[in-house]
Amino acid sequence: DPLTGRQAVRVEIAADFPRPGAPARAFAAELALLGHFQRTNAATALTAALLLEEGLRTPGALWASGFSGRDGGGRFDEATLARGLAAARWPGRLEIVREAPLTIVDGAHNADSAEQLRRALADLFPGRPLVLVLGTSVDKDIPGIVRALVPGAARVVLTVSSHPRSAPLDRLRAEAAPYGAPLAEAATAGAALDLAAALARDLGPDALICVTGSLFLVADARDYLGLADGALAV
């Protein structure tokens, strides 16, 4: 559900993993994280946990005698695994930070993560006009980030973070201009958010704002919205 920031997943653990003779297992779980890539991350985390558990079964393994969170059969039970997945939080990664206008922050700061963000926005919010608030660090792959994100935006607001490594506006403008999206500029993350909100209102009630390109910019945006404590701005 992209409006609550949660997704349901079905977890299947193959027979003979993490050791020969282990039974196949399956259970339902929920992630408090958006994005197709979070399913891969969840599978990776579960694999690590199950391999750790198997290591702890070895006689003499560190912590083995006092290890908790398992059922009487000496393994992680499905309820424990599901609780662990549901409790995971990742501020600044496809995080909904404001409901009206709907605003998401994402710390994509290289070409691959920008492409993953592009795909996630298309999957989760198909057809919604995008106001992209973009700022990067000067040492990042700015052409790759711009190439992934700017062509799909209805409006683009270029800005800078408070960090001294932030790329200057003229550099961002030079990279973004050839893609033809209408560009605007703002001197701070707060000013960029205010401008983006005005542009979103002009685009209609379905408009979506996404702040990205730099973890420093995402931090500035969250601070501006008063989210240091993790609350949601309404």
C-alpha cells in the first residue's frame, strides 16, 4: 500500500536450507518499507539470520547456549522472523514524509539507486505527475542520476543541501536542461519544498513530490518538515 508505506510479502524458505534435511517453510509477513528492492533486502536479511542460527547450533559456538528468539526446536520460529521484518525501519528510503501534497524522500545518490527509485515510483504511483526536487553531492554520478529521474518528471526543482560537498545549481542545470523538463531552482531544501508544493497544487490533487539525489538533501528536507523524531507531517 503506497499510501501507508507498507507491503505484504510471502516468505518461502526452501527445503535443505540452511542445512540438509531442513524442512521447507512458508509464512506471511509485512514490511514497513516500500519498493520492490526491499523484498530482495528482506530475503538477504533472512538468509543471514538463518545462517547465523545454523552457526549457533554448532557445539561450542559463541552465544549458542543463551541465544533467544527461537522455538523449542532450536530454530527461528516464523512469528519471530515476521516480527523482525515488520519492525525494520529505513528513514530516507522511499519514506513518505508528508501526506498533502504527498511527499516522498529517497536518498538515491548514484545511477543505480536512482534507476531503482524511478522504477519504484512508476510501480507505486503510476500516472501521477511528479515534481522532482533534486540535489546531489558534487562528487556523485550526476549525469547518471539526472538521466534516470529527470525525464519522468513533470516539473523539476533543483536545489542544494547544507553540506559543503553539495553540487552547485549551475552544474545541476547544465545536466538537467537537455531533457526538456521545466526547471526551477531554490537555494535551500526548505525553499525547494515550498516551491514544489506550489507546483504540485498547479498539477492537481494527484501530484507527487519526491526529494532525492543526496542523503544530505533528504536530511535537510526531513529537518525542515520537523521529522527529526520520525513523525509524519500532515
